[in-house]
Amino acid sequence: QIFQPLHTLRSAEKELLPGFHQFEWQPALKNVSSSWDVGILDGLSGWTASVDDVSADTISRRFRYDVALVSALKDLEDDIMEGLKERGLDDSTCTSGFTVVIKESCDGMGDVSEKHGGGPAVPEKAVRFSFTVMSISIQAEGVEEAVTIFREPKPNSELSCRPMCLMFVDESDHEMLTAILGPVIAERKAMTNSRLILSIGGLFRSFRFYFRGTGYDEKMVREMEGLEASGSTYICTLCDSTRAEASQNMVLHTITRSHDENLERYEIWRTNPFSESAEELRDRVKGVSAKPFMETHPTLDALHCDIGNATEFYKIFQDEIGEVYLKRNPPREERRRWRSALDKQLRKKLNLKPVMRMNGNYARRLMTRDSVEVVCELVPSEERREALKELMELYIQMKPVWRSSCPAQECPDQLCRYSYNSQRFAELLSTTFKYRYDGKISNYLHKTLAHVPEIVERDGSIGAWASEGNESGNKLFRRFRKMNARQSKTFELEDILK
């Protein structure tokens, strides 16, 4: 099957790739060309080529957003028809009123340089933007409630996460990122005010799209929403709390930030209408200091939440082994000793090899009852051991709530007890572990304690909207880039996108 001449593969490819199926928008999309049979675009289309060593047309490749969405819906054609049948809806009457909810993810990747070949190793970075069709529902004539006819069963799998735009750009290069994603955002905006007419199951049907940018880590959210970087005193991308406030009041916060508000604040920052000093102005706009260029849906990224909190526990483990609560500012050598003792113990008892940067797998294995038992063997005081065990126990109770795709069904008891547990967790931190949380707290820990119940109540889930699918797709990107790309830069991104 695989070793066929290129032209036969090409024709098979055509049906599977965006740009094969006919569709139309009502009203027609603004800022988007009218030809529907578009394949892969140069990500910088509309930009003049640069005079650099690398010609700019190899930097980025993408599908046109609406064309990619059409392809995704055609992929789900059978599921949609099946869903209508299961719900007892007559498919010939269901031609309008379909609503499609899309999760958007975007993530930067370090070091994707070629590992072989002559010449110096160039530090190349890439950014991938992708989307997942989360659910499709229909509002039938004369029926109050919308009926969901399709829900993505595995929202965090790379199989449901469709790459839309690939770019060789550093995610910290704000100008470049905005330049490439600018047209994507223009298309997305145009689509929210229009309806897609597409043939599904032999009849033309109309679809509306809702986009929710939730698959971003905190760094990307801050960049897209114009907030200061994550070391800022304005600790949270959801509320206006400062780090000091968040460590005093760990639990009682509500989500206040929004894209529109960030835009207003940026205008205030830019114009300084009250002629305030830099400090007063910064306090007025709560750390918004760049123009927000892409709307994200205020949520918490479950994967990075895992990682952030595990890093925090790893540090608490070290501090407890060295009994920091009895000392002021122990020297660095001493801290290193505790760290190596901790690593040695975890490796010996749990076969957990030390990692340079905390990753998801390590985080999941570190945050278990077994590992806290193992760490407690190194903690001298019985009282501290009990406190550590209680802290971990509370955490294990809380975690499924922001991890599972549907907490109300999968862990209703933990969901009910979440606020109580987070209160107790915060109490422990501000008493027993006060040495670590006096006037400071880490970003994700604040969000875990303060914002989880509110987000779950509003969206029904945190885990389903996480960035995992996109992160797993990064692995595939690396793989395809090494193996399946025709070996010239111009083709490479195109091949991977296919």
C-alpha cells in the first residue's frame, strides 16, 4: 500500500487535505479570498519577502482556517449523521442551527534543529497552532434546549488535534508571532459573524462556530493577552491579584480579566489619561503593558498546572529534608545536598530518574502517596511528616477535579469537597509551611486553590480544554521533520502539515 508512485498518493491525498470540499459562507467572509479550493498557504502570505539568508517563504506554512474547519467537519460526517439518528432527529429537517465549538491550541517548541548534516547546529524553534472540534450541537425548531450530537471522546489526544499552522519562529519573538498569526485571527474573527453552508449527508446544512483559545500555557496566554511575563507581581492571568495578596488570601478570588478589559487597559497604558507616574499607571492597568492581539478563553491549563504544582512540591520536599523551617537562609551548598539526597531516594525507591526540567510524566509520578512515603523517610520530625502526608492527600483529592474531562460525572464527590479541601490546603501552607509562602506563592498554585471551582462551574471541565493534544502533536512534528520531509526547507513544513 505504501510504496506507490507519487501521483497515486497525490490523488488520495487530495480528498483528505483541506481544499477538496466545496462550501460557502453567508454572509461571505471579509478579508478572505473567495476561491475555496485552496491548499497550503505560505504563512507569510501578504508579507513582502525578506532579503535574509533564509527566504521568508520557508518560515511558515498553514491551511486557510475556514478550509481546515470544513475538512474537519467532513471528517466527522459519519459521526454527525450517527448523532442525529441516535437522538431520533429526522436528518432531512435538521439543516440549520448547528453549533460547533472549537478548542484552539498554540505552543512553542524548543530546538527542532536538524541533528545530522554538515555545518553548525542552528538553534531553531517552532510554533504550532492547531484546533480540536470539541462538540457539535443542534438547536431544532421549536425546541428549547440545544441537543449535542457529537462530543469529542478524547479531547486531549493528538489524533483529534488538527494542525493548522506551522512556523519556524521563536514563541518569544512577539512581532514575528503576531505577524504570522494576524491573518489567522482575522479569519477567525470573520467566521464568528457568519454561517458556513456545507453538504453533510447529502443535504446542505448551516454551521456556526465558537472558538475558545484554551490550549495555551501561561507564557503564551500572557503574550497573547498583553500581560507582563510570568515573574510579574501580577501573578494571575484570570484575576487582578498581586503575588503578595494571593499568598495572604489563597482561596477567595474570582475571575475578572477578559480580552476586552485587557484591550481597554492597554489603551489606558498607552495614553496615560490621568498623567500618573509609571508605578501608579501600572497599578491601574494591573500589569497589562502590550496590545492583546488574540482572545484567549480565561481558564487554567491542566497539564502545566500539574507540572507547576509538582515543581512546588519537589521544592517543599527538599526544604523539609533540610528542616528549613528552623533556619534562615541556608547556603546554596546545603540546598544542593538536600536536593541530591531527594533525587537519590526517589531513584532508589521509586526508580524516578532526576530530570532537568519537570515534565508531565515525572510530575504525575511524583504526586503520589508512594512518593510522599518515600520522602518522609528522610524527614526527621514526625509532626512534619504528618503535615506532608496531609498536604499530599489533599492534593490527590483535588487533582481529579481539574484533570478529568467531565468532573461532574467522573469525580462528583471530589468536586463537592473541592472548596473545603482547598481551604484546608491553604491553611496548611500559611501555617506549617509559612516559611515558603510568606508573601509569595507560585502562579499555578494560586490558580489551583482560587479558581478551579469557578471555571468548572462555568465550562463544565478544565481537563478537556487542556493543551495536551497539541503537546503530544509536538512529538509527531519532531518525528515527521526528521523522517518524512523531502529534504528541502521549502517542502518540509508542507509535508509535515499534510
